Amino acid sequence: MNEKICITKEYMSNDHISETLMEKWCDWQWQVKNTIRKVETVEMILGITFSDSQKFDIERTLAQFPMAISPYYLSLVDIHNYDNDPIFKQCFPSVLELNISPCDMSDPLHEEVDSPAPCITHRYPDRVLFHVSNVCGMYCRHCTRKRKVGDLDSIPSKESLLQGIEYIKNTPVIRDVLLSGGDPFLLSDTMIDWLLKEITAIDHVEVVRIGTRTPVVLPFRITDELVSILKKYDNIWLNTHFNHSREMTTEAGAALKKLKLAGIPLGNQSVLLKGINDCTYIMKDLLHKLILNGVRPYYLYQCDLSEGLEHFRTNIGTGIEIMENLRGHTSGFAIPTYVIDAPGGGGKIPVMPNYLVSWSSNKVVLRNYEGVITTYQMPINDNTSSCDLNCEACHLQRNHDTPCKQYQSIGIAKLLCDYEEDYTLIPEKLLRHSRRE
């Protein structure tokens, strides 16, 4: 029995582990080096045996979507009920991944279509997604970027990263850069330090966000050395990805505490997954565990239309029902925003229960979480002024170093602007337009 299997089984058995073995177990590089990629290894560690037909289906799935599990994350599986275990379902392949729905897409969010430079996705006006890594601590079975998992050709070179940085430098409207991947924290400390130094040196970049799942699947990566690097840079924000309270272990809590004590704001982005967390009680338990560990729930995502995720996707009504059972039943700051990341690169669209029942020119009708119907009176003398973008004549106080003309209105916001001439948004290739021709 090799060392990887031996240490993992000892850790799971709760037997006394020698100091030497524990030192290896807590070494994130040992965890990465001993990543579990074979079905036989999973069988030996968990003490289970798959039938020949099950193995055949699993191998077929792996040929399309590879497996990579950290020993730590696999050790969290409940071996007595692994079929229903939320940890097992997130890390171990299912033949259901081969059921490609007609609506599934390789790149549903058009991250590559909206890429004006290597490693860059520029979808929103003032912020970009910077793909700095294609390596993860674990291949999540629900990953929206399954098209890149295990693809060595997708690993960004330093030359590509430099081109991405150059694009950010040459695009002054960008004030917010999100480092994503893969997982940025699977890069070396030296590379992370270099990236942060380059990006924060750009005058117009105000915020650098990092998206990482290492506190969940590889908490030992949050070393004192890594935290000391992050502390050198102002305005670093970090979002992680807990989907179930079972993932909030002692080790995960310790990793989050290091980041929190370093003064780094922490958020969490969960994905709503059928058979894993599509339950009000499970979701509320997760949210409370996050708050207890100093992590603000940020987004609850509807599962994307990536290939092979059909079996994970819930009805949107399930998500709305969960949100209905959160508002008023727990602290407001513990409630994430439920969003659909629109197919085709449309961005995140909030999907929430309706609390505005109706409205007129002088009042609105509202309802609360209990079903209480109430009204809110509009100002009796509503002298709200319209904006014609004549800033010199405006009495509102603002930062005069930033010209108003810099703020370009688009979409619905543009239709609302009094100083814009557009009064409608017209889709391309309307049938009635072709008849005019």
C-alpha cells in the first residue's frame, strides 16, 4: 500500500497518526503531489468496490471529464453512505455527466468570445476576469469550465499573462480585476506575488479579487507565507466556494481565520446543486457556518449550462423557494443573492421572490416574508429633478476630479437617463425590419 493511501486511511480512521505523517498530511504540496486520479485508489481508500459495469461507466466518464481529488477532500466522505454524500458527489465522476443536454454548451458564459486579450474576459464595463491558472486543488464535477479541465494547452504561459496585464494597463476604465482559473492559489507564492505586484501597480486598478476553492478542498494551502504575501497589497478581496456545511471543517476554519485576521474581506459563492444543497435547511446551515467563520455569503448561483451538468441543475423555482425561506428567517447579511449567469455572456441576473406587489403614482404596495401587505407613501411634493448632464449647474456634491462624461450609460440604465436620446432597445434582425427592406 503506497504512502498516499496509507496516510489517508489513517487520517480517516481517527487513529493516532505519527507526527511525521501528520506533517506530510498538512503539507499542501504533498496533497497536490498525491492527488487521486484513479478509481482503484478511491476504492482502496474508502474500502468500497465498484461492479464491473460501474467501473466501465466511470472510465467512460473519465475519458471525457478527468478526475482529480485531494486526499484531504476525499477523507471527508461518509463511507457508510457515499452514494448520497455531498462530498462524494462533488468530487467523484458520475456516468450522468455523459448525458449532454441539447441546451448544454462548451462555453455557456462566452468567456472566450468576450476575450479581447489572452487570459482576459471583459464583460462588464469596469471590471475584468483574469484567467491566471488552469490548475485546481480538485476537479469539481459541477465546474462551469469543464472544457478546460485537464487540458494542458489551456495553462496560461507567462507571455500570455503579460499580454493580459498589458490589456488592463491600456484600458483605463478597468477598476476591478478578478483573478480566477483554475485556482490562482495553485500557483507558487512567487508567481502570486508577481501577479499582485504587477496588477496593483496599475493606477486605475482599485480592487483585486481572488477566486479560490483552496479553503474548501485544500485548506493547507493557506500558509503563513501566502498570507504574508497577500497582506502586502491593499484592497485584496477573496471569494471562496463552499457548497455544503460538511465542507466547513476544523482545517477549513483555521484557513479562513488566517485570512480573516490578515484583514482580507471574505465572501462565498455557492452553486445550487441537485441532491447536494437544494434544501432550505441545508442551505441555511451552510450560511450560518459561513457567518460564524467570518465569511459573507455573496452569490448563490443557478448551475450553468455547461456540458455534463444536467443532473446537477435544479428547477429555478427551487432556488426562489429557498430564498423565500431565508428572507426574514435569518440575518440579512447572511442571505446571498440568487443569480443566473446568463448564457451567451449576459452576466449575472438576480432572480428573487417578488416583494413589490403593485404601485401607483403616489404609493407602492409591498409584502413582507410573513405575507403582511403594506404600503409606502411617495413624497407628496415630489420635486425630483431630471438630469440633463449639465454638471456645472448641478447642486449635488460629487468628486470633481472625475468628469461625469466618463460614466457611459448602457442598456436599461441608458433608457432611464434624461440626457440620452434613445427611447428603445431594438434587437438585431427583427422580422418586421426585414419586411421593410
